[in-house]
Amino acid sequence: MASKRMNVLVYSGNGSTIESVRHCVYSLRRLLSPYYAVIPVSGDAVVKEPWTASCALFVMPGGADLGYCRTLNGEGNRRIAQFVERGGAYFGFCAGGYYASKRCEFEVGNPNLEVAGDRELAFYPGTCRGLAFPGFVYHSEQGARDAELKVDKTVLTEGTVPEVFKSYYNGGGVFVDAPNYKGRGIEILASYTEKLHVEPGEGAAAIVYCKVGDGAAILTGPHPEFAAVNLDPKADAADFRRVIDSLAQDDKPRTDFVKACLMKLGLQVNQEQSTVPSLSRLHLTSMRPSDTSKIVDALRDVIVTDNGEEYIKDENDTFHLEKPSAWSLGKLNDALGEDPKDKTDQDDGAEDKILDYSTVVKRVIIHENAHPASKETTYFNHHAYFANLKHYQSTSKDVNIDFGRYLLYGEVVTSTNTMLEKNTQLLRRLPSGFTATATVQVAGRGRGTNVWVSPAGSLMFSLVVRHDMSLMPKAPVVFLQYLAALAIVEGINSYDTGYRDFPIKLKWPNDIYAREPSPSPSSKSYVKIGGILVNSHYSSTEYLSVVGIGLNTTNALPTTSLAALTPAHLPAITPEKLLARLVTTFSSLYSRFRSTGFDREFEEMYYKHWLHTDQIVTLEAEGGIKARIKGITRDWGLLIAEELGWEDRPTGKMVQLQSDSNSFDFFKGLLKRKV
């Protein structure tokens, strides 16, 4: 089984700077969406997590390369080098270029700044020497400039390639004697045109391509990933505003150059350059619209009034509560003959740039008289959702199904999990079963610190679960992630006629996989189509949990979706109907779990759907021993593995592992300790 390479990992560990990471993520998401997920990754994850199988590009941003050495020397660099040699790609900007050269020389002779020494990766077989231009000061724009670069169009042949462009520069080097390494797989993609501050040897290579085994690396001295719109014109540096203006004029050729570099590394590029969309208004409603007032009443003690307008000012976000106007949005559009976008305060005429979404006021329309009209929520039909919810509730044997009755929907949101879990005043007043969903998330959350843009076509939703403390001895809250996984599989299998045998499986502890169609019955290739994230707050009487679920439903990229795997003769999957099926299934499973705990019936249901029965793995967390997966414990949901000895014979020793402290690389059979 092979894992698709759909991740672009941007190193954000020791040595990197926040600004450089943000610039990398900003630019790469716009150029690579929807084909790849661009994700920051910590140093510990690089060293200890199984990231290589699903990674298409590893990015080392600007910063200080000594910090990179302290974290990655040894095992981290061994993994990166092996990843590239086996067909992966590496993009190193500025400090990432120094770091991936055989030798780094930075301000040699300057006792305050000098850094010199050999480096382990050595993708470029010579020296990267800086400063290419003088004046560098750490964490400052004092030495920043608009460096002119001349491009060699004979080695960059794909896309629209500029001949010359200006790039942001601040502290980078020159690749010494680069023409002399042509016979070792080195190509000069761009050269400095201005007089340099250091001796460059032959040539003046600013950006080089390095063939490394079956893979490749591109290393830069300047920062072609920096967009002028994200630079601060108020920075305390002479002439910096002129630098920004100059870079802004060359933004298109700069972008075209980065696209050409990405294509040379083998990545698929979005030629239209997607932008992160503006946040939309949120719509709060319920199965019976008149019941929406109950939510508002529950929030009354945290609602404040400012100039006659109502707000909830919470820990992470501020929500502006609005009532539908006498003129509906649809009638207003018809009257004006326009199609105004339903945007929030973010849409103030500013250019597309890096934003702090926590500062954007989220507008919430309270629907107490009727469900939102289709023109108000063009990508989500509330009438279809509530009709399907009512249908699935009526066919259930469980009379206590109440999840999904209250719904918060936004076409474009930050993250449904963040809006609920990070705003505790709001969360504490919401009923169990309250559901938030969105069409697009611009800051979707995964395990750890992963954040990404979730494209349209993914079903993304979060459920509030109030789990009473008295239930813990019999029904521990840790099983919520297992119930969510079961709800996805069981919900899809009962979605409609013909879905009972849909090839969908669970990967411990919180991922959803599906088997891709194959002409060979013996060939089984699984791809990830969904994931689960559960965050819980503890109080004296209950666990207040937010169960987040993301599922590729109709989107084709960056990975396979349910729609792509659905045979043509089956009823089509729609987000409204699927959401209704999943929340009612979860509600039914959770209601039973409260009574029985994770009993034998739940256990058998879980094993029927999971991928790991008798799988042989290496337990890195236990010193690299081999073991066979036997199941999970019914008391606390721990993974049970049986140690294997000579010829894979059981030794009799059993090992139990926690889901929140270990990660599972299904494709390599590795269990690793999370840090």
C-alpha cells in the first residue's frame, strides 16, 4: 500500500522565524492549493514522526541555521536527506539555503555575526557565502533590499518564466563557484546582477537547483517567497518603503518564477494563484426556527450592547449578533441588480495578505422565523439538511437523538473547532449536540499545531458534547474519538440504498481511509479521506468536548473524496444529507455509550471496520521491538500490541499505548512516541 504525497511541510522549529514561516505558508498555499496541504511542522515532528511517505515537498524557511543544526543534526538531517534521495523535494529559502550547502560561511571575520562550518545535508556540494549585500541586522529590515535577479530560462522551461525580476533580500548568501559544479547536477536558476559584498568565485549564483539521488533541491539566497503586500511599510529602516514599492511592481514575475521552481521540483501548480477567501457571515438556526431563540436566551448573560448593537466578546473571537433585515439578501440583490458578497469586517478593501483572523469580527445572523433562503447560503441548503435530519431521526430506534438540531453555518470560517473550543463563554452555554459546519475553512485544525485551508467539497463540522463526570467510570470521555470514527463509517454505510459495502475503514486512533478502485482484486490501495479531532475542557461536573470531523466528500483534491469512490449507479452524496446522517448516527451511538460504555458490541463493531487486525508493527516507543496489533482496551481505549520474538513468535509480553501520545504510520507499520 502506498500513501499519496499530498503534504508540503514548512519547518517551524528551532531557528526559524515566525515571519519567514508565515511568508512561506502564505505564498505556497496560494500557488499549490488545492493540490497540496501546506502545513507547518515542528523540529520534534521532523525527527520523530512518520512524515516522509505523505510529503511532496519539505521547506526550510528563513531564520538562523545554527538553530536548525541544534535540532536536526543527526537523525533529523538523515531523514530529510533520505527523503530527498528517494524522490522527495526540498526548497530552502535564505537560511534554508545556507543550511543545505556543504559549507556555510556567514560574515566571516565579524565577531558579532560570524557563522562558519560544514553542514550535514550538503545538497549543494560547495559553499554558500554571505552576506551577498551588506547591512544585515537580525530581526530588522535595516539590511533589506530589492535585489535584482537574472533568470536562466534555458534551465527553467515550464510556465511563464521572467528574464529579470526584483526579490526581497535580507541576509542571504551567494553559491560560490556554482558553474564549476555543473557536472554534479547543479544548475543556476537565477544570478545576482549587482556587485556583491563577498567573493562569489565564478558566477554570482543567487538560486541553484541540485539533483540529489532520485529527488532534487532548490536553494536560494534571497527570499522570492516574500510578497510585498505582507511587508511592513512602517518598519524602522531607511528607504524600506521604496523597497516595498519596487517589489510590488515585480510581484507577477516574482510569482511566476516561484511557480516555475515548484514545477521544476515536480509539483503541480495552480496557475490561477488561488487566494484565501474572506470570512463570511455565520447563520444560526434550528430545526424549528422559533427554537433558535433558546440559544440566544442561553447566551444572554454574555451579550454586551455597543451603540445599540449586540456582541459576544469571547477569548478568541468577537461575534456580532444580527437579525435578518426586513429585506432579505435575495430581494436586495434582485432590487440592486448586483451580487454583493456576504463578507465580514475583513472585507475592507485591503489586498489579499496575511491576516490575524482573531481580530476579524464574526457576524452571526439569528434566524428565528425561517431557515436561511438558498440565496443567502448558496453552498448549503438548510431546508434539505433539516428535512434529512428529521427523516433519519424518524427511522432510528433511539428516541433520544437530538444532535444537529441547532446549527451554526458559515460559507467561509476560520475553523469550526476553533470557534467553539477556543471561545469558552460561548461553549459553556451551548447544549450537547450543537453543530457548527462550514463550506471552506481558512484555518482548519488538525492534531498538534497543524493549521491549513480546507477546500470546498470537504464536509467539515464540529459537535458539542457535554459528558457528565458521573459517566466516567463506565464511559470514559477518551472514547469520543472512537465513537466519531464509528459514526462516520456506520453513517456512510447507512447513507442510502447501496452504501452498505462502501469500502471505508478506520485507522487508529482518528483517521478515516477508503480503498481506491483497482483493476486487480488482490491490490488494496487505501487513501486517507478524513480525520477527527477532539478537544475537551474539564469542569467539576462534566467534560465539555468539541468533536471535530473533516471528510473529503465531493472535492477531488488534494486527495480522494467519497464522490470519486462512489459507483455511478448509487445515489449521489450531498453535504446536507451526509451531515444529517453522521450527526444522527453519532447521537445514537453516544446515547448507547452513555448506558453501556464501550462494551463488547462496540468493540466488535470497531474491529469490523479498522485496518489493523494482526498487523505487525515496530514499536519505536518501546525500543524498536516488533509486535502484532491485537486490539484496544475497553476501559481506556489503549492500543494492545503483543511482542514478537524470533520468527515472529509471541513472547507473551503485551504492550499498551495511548492514542494521544503515539502516532501510527499505517503504511510503514511504525508506532512512534509523540512529543
